[in-house]
Amino acid sequence: MIPPGATIGILGGGQLGQMIALAAAQLGYRCHVYAPEADAIAADVCAASTRGAYDDTAALAVFAAQCAVVTYEFENVAAAPLAAITPHAPLHPPIRALEVAQDRVAEKSFVEPLGGRPAPWMAVDSPADLAVAVARIGTPGVLKTRRDGYDGKGQWRIMAPADADSLDWPGVPLIYEGFVTFFGEFSVILVRSADGAIRFWDSAHNEHENGILARSTVPAPAAILAQVPAARALAAKVADALGYVGVLTLEFFATDQGPVFNEMAPRVHNSGHWTIEGALTSQFENHVRAICGLPLGDTALVGSGVVMDNLIGDSARDWPAILSDGANHLHLYGKAAVRPGRKMGHVTRLVP
């Protein structure tokens, strides 16, 4: 057990790190953020910050030596250099979770033997491979980068074979996935402690716009809720197989044939932001509890429901109107530049 007063290291300087640090401060911990950017917003609420590259092993070692435990809020961090951290401080979640989640082929290959059912897929390394994948899986489909890419970035829709022929080839390892016919999207968010105890939050119904999460609603519709037990069973198997410590998120499509696995995120997740006001213990607080070896908090829903809306781009400028409704809980992340498609904050409303 790492007692309050110790320092938690956070790899990544975005809003997830910011909210982890705020939850940690409430429990009496100091946080030290490590990120390459000069204007890391997480640093605004941390006791210390280090600016360094994610592959700078010497800088990572110096950073880790100042921390009692290290975690991360951003999974697109090269996994191999993080080995420089573990001689100095435990790293949670484990490096293996990053290795699996960072590569869409590795991710699907890991989940399938555990009983997960992803969309039909095929690894693609050349235009010839894509032609085979389109012939085998069919269209419509989505061509994605195997690594990196989020919020709809690094993706190309292939609506007909001709789209594959005219594609400006990205020149990176790719994966082709067939379209899934679904009636809803939902996430399973769990927290796992080092002793293997697992707790789940209620699953949110997630609505996306232009590939970006726009709204999460709890409770989800009954048709989605019927698929949550099977999805939770898979999520628990994934967490156990990884020896996971911390918050883990798996995203699913709800279909007429049951839940279809979409992707996993080895971290706190946008679709769990509602837990700050809407659960007895938020995903951020329970992440801190888990990585520090503290007892896990109750994940039960507060009240009858909650709605979380992301503030994307210029919608964050509506903060005066949002605050005019006293039932709204506004979270602005403090990002300096407003850009289309950029998550600037979120607002949560509890359902009476």
C-alpha cells in the first residue's frame, strides 16, 4: 500500500491526467506529470512536471525515481522505453496492456481466444493485401491504422471496392474491418486491484458524431443492458489475463447477435466522465485507489441516472448558458486553443 502523501507519476499531460491528479489530491497524494508538450494542462494541477520525450529512457528513469508509483493517461506511448521506469517505481497498468491495446491486430488477436467477437478483420500491409481483404470481408468496411489514431483519425471508409483502388496509400501497417450492423454502442469500465478484485460501473449508452464521443447516458436502454453481462465477462477475462491494475475500458457494439468487441483502452475513459458526479466513487478516484493499493470504492450509480455531453470545439464557448442551469456540472479542461473536433470539456447532469 502506498500511503497518502506519496507522489504519483502520470505519463501524459491531457485532461485525463488532469482529472486523475484532481482525484489523487483529494486523497492526499501529490502528482508529477511527464509529457513532451510545453503546455500540458495536467501540469496545471500537479505538484511537479517534467517535459520529456516518451522514448527518452534516461529522462523517464529520473522521473520515475521521484515517484512512488507511475501510471499513464494516454496509451499511444511507446511501450519498450517504459521498461526504464520499473526499476524505480511500479507501473500500473502493466506494459503488456499497452502492447496489446496499441496495435489493433494484437488487440483482436488477444481478445478472440478469450471469447471476444470483433468485427471481421484482416491485417493489411499493401494495396494487394487490401484487395484480398475487401474480396474476403466485403464492403462496406473501414481501413484503419494499426497503431495510433483516435476520435476518428487514421480511418478511411471503403464503401465499394473502387474506393480501395483510388486510396492514397498511407504507407503504414493497417487493418481492414467489416462494418457491423448495430443498434447501439456501449462501454464496460472496470477497476481491478492488485489482489484481483474487480468492480464495474454501470455501462453507458455512447453516441458518437464524426467519430468522436458526443454523449454518454446512464442507464442505457434495456436492449443494450441485456448485453452487458456477456461484455463484462469478457472484460474481466481481459483484465485477469493481463494481471491488470487500475481502470480498464472495453467498447462494444450492441447487435442482434450479441455484443461485438470494438476496442479496449488501458486507462480511464471519456465515456466514464459521468462517474465524477454520477457514481459513489469516480473512475479517477478508483484508479488512484487501485494503483496505490487502497481499498476500492463503491461504483454504484448516484440517483436514477446521468447524462454526460462532451464540449467539442466551439461548443465550449457556451459555458455562460451551461452555468445558467444550476443542475449542470461543468468541466472545462483549460486548453488554450479551440479547434474543431477538439475535446474542450464536458458537462454532466444528474437525472432526478
